[in-house]
Amino acid sequence: MPDQHGLGHVPRVEQLGEIVDIRHPLLDLSLFRRPAFTAAMLTIAVGEGTVYGIMPYTSLWLQSVQHLSPLAAGLVVLPHAAAAASVAVLGGIRRRKPSPRSGAALGLALAGLGVGAQGFLGPGSGWPVLVGAWP
């Protein structure tokens, strides 16, 4: 419920101590003392920001250049969401002890390839190139 300033619930200074001292936190902040974990989290954040940061531009391209409706543009990018979800589930099932280093490196490499390939799209490119059909 928003407070009097319309900000919602913003933790006050006295609550910060309670947040850090939770017995079973959602994310154990002591993990960030390990440089490998911190590097993996930063790498994942940069990768996610890159991949999902381009989605608004992809939507604009589909609607303004390809003249698709908002619904059709959403359906075009739906395979991307399905692929991301299935890779996450299957990757977790396949690898019992995942390596943050190899997972982050592979994820960034694939994200780089995908974002780089979108750099070659133009007005003459059709929307099927986004789902793997190359002209």
C-alpha cells in the first residue's frame, strides 16, 4: 500500500538491521564475499540487461518497420521466452552441480551472438529472422 508520498514500502533505517539479520534470508549476502560469486552475479546482470534491454527496440522495430500489431509482435518474440525458460529448466536438470563460470560464459556468448545478429536487421528483413528463419 503506498505511503503518503506514493512510494510504496521503502525500508526505513531501523528496518535495515532486521533485513540483514533474518534467520533464513532469500539471498545470503555473505555469498558476495566470494569473488567468484560476485563476478558471476555481475556477469549475469550485464547479460540479462543486454538481452532484455534490446526487447523494447525489437518490439518497436516489429511494430513500426514491419507493421505488425502489438499482439503479433508479442507472438513473434514468444519463442525467445519459451527458449529461455526451457534452457533454464533443462540446464538445471542436466547439471547437478552447475559451474557459474561456464554457465555465465556460455550465456554471455549466446547473448552476444543474438544481439549481434540483430544488428544486421533492416527494413528489408522480415520478422521470421527473429525466430531462426534466415532469408
